[in-house]
Amino acid sequence: MAITKRLRMRFKDSNDVIVSFTVTPAHTPVDENNVLEQMQRIINTGAFYTYTGGNIVEILDATLYSVEETELDIEEE
């Protein structure tokens, strides 16, 4: 079993659709000001287009969460 931290950043695009980016693994502790700065950089550079063809135009939120992963033994006999 492994527990990993992930950082999800949510935005709104120019077509009013919510999109998100997830960073795995997130470096902890997370500096909230740094996350905000990076999210603003995503908007300012216009480097990403969404699946709707829109530009990312608005920051919605960011969430740090943990995921517990358990590998299953599914070998065929």
C-alpha cells in the first residue's frame, strides 16, 4: 500500500467550462502563494488550450489530497 499526495488545480476556460490539472506527486508542504503564482502563470502564458478549444481564463481553486493505492495480485494461474 502506498499513499501519494496530489495537487489538483481547477480553472475555467473561455467557453465557461471547468478544467483541471493534477500534479503527482505534489511536493509537501505546499506553499499556497506558490500554487497561486503558478496558476496565474498558466493563465498569463496562454500555454494551454482546453478540450473545448478555449483558453484558460480564471482560477477556481486548488486542492491537496491523498490517494491510497493498493496493488492487487491478479496473476493468472
